[in-house]
Amino acid sequence: MKKTMHELAKEFPNKTYRELEKYRNADRQEEAQQIITQQENEELKEDQHKENWFPDGITFQEKYEKEYELRQKAEKELEDLKKKIDPAHKIQKARESGL
């Protein structure tokens, strides 16, 4: 909780203004450190979650997209091979039949 100098002066009437400033600044630094620590903890939790689910650092969506691209590429290569093999297969059949 951020206290004003007036509130600090009421709470500590025997302290000087400089001492109250030090107290307020220390309180601000402590609050800032808590915020930083909280952010670091959240980042660690996110990293641990990713490591648990995706040990290689790749998300499900990225894995799906990569697999989809590989499957499309494989299907295209298969179609190209079929086109190359089909005429050769017909020629071989014709030779076997005596044409």
C-alpha cells in the first residue's frame, strides 16, 4: 500500500522528513521487487508448462502445421511418382503382351 508523506508523518510523528522519505523509498523498492518477483514466477510457470507439454519447445499448433506441410509434400511427391510410373508401366505391359 502506498502511503503519502502526510500519512507517514501521522504514523511516525518523531521521524524527520528525510527519515520518512527513506522509509517511503524503501517501501517502494520492496513493492517493486515483489512485482518483479511475481513476474519472474509467472514466466517460470509458463516455461514449465511449455516444457511439460512441449519438451522441444514447439506448440501443438506448430507441430500440426509442420506435419500438415510434410504430409502435403509427401502426397505431391507420390502423385509425381505415379505420373512417372504409369507411362512406364503401360510400356512394360505392352512389351509383355507382344506389341
